[in-house]
Amino acid sequence: MFAHPAAPWRVFDGQQDRRCTTALYELALSDAETEESWEKGGSRDIPAPVFVCWNAVLAQYEKPPMVLAIEGQLRDNIARRKRETAEAWY
């Protein structure tokens, strides 16, 4: 254990490096390619990979199980609220 020179009241136990390597993760939509390789790859902006990722997530979606009686009550409640609520642009 040692004290940090800028903050001598903080004692470090040598676990900071381990915590930093396990706390960080690679972002799925960003990369570190150069501008040249980005241009060769078609200069795709961020909506393009987001669209691909979003469609992959949707393709894997499975509707969670729900008791039919509860689902019917929810649908009835939604239909009733739509009838009662004025139409709005949002």
C-alpha cells in the first residue's frame, strides 16, 4: 500500500488497475478506425450501425409470457383510455 503523491490522505491497495480493467467495456457502436479506413468503408455515420444493431435486437425479441386474463384486462384498459382521451399530436 502506498499514498498518492497528489493526495497523501488516500491509500492505494494495488487493486485500482484490476478495477479499471474490469470496469471498462468496449462500446458496441464506436470504433477507433482512422479517417482513411472510415472513408474506404463507405463513411457510414452513427445511424447506420445503430439501425443494424436495433434490427438485430428486434429480431431476437421474444414476447414475455403473460396470463391471458391479465392481457385481456390490459387491452380493455388501453382501449377505454384511448376512447376517453382526446387525440393529440404526440
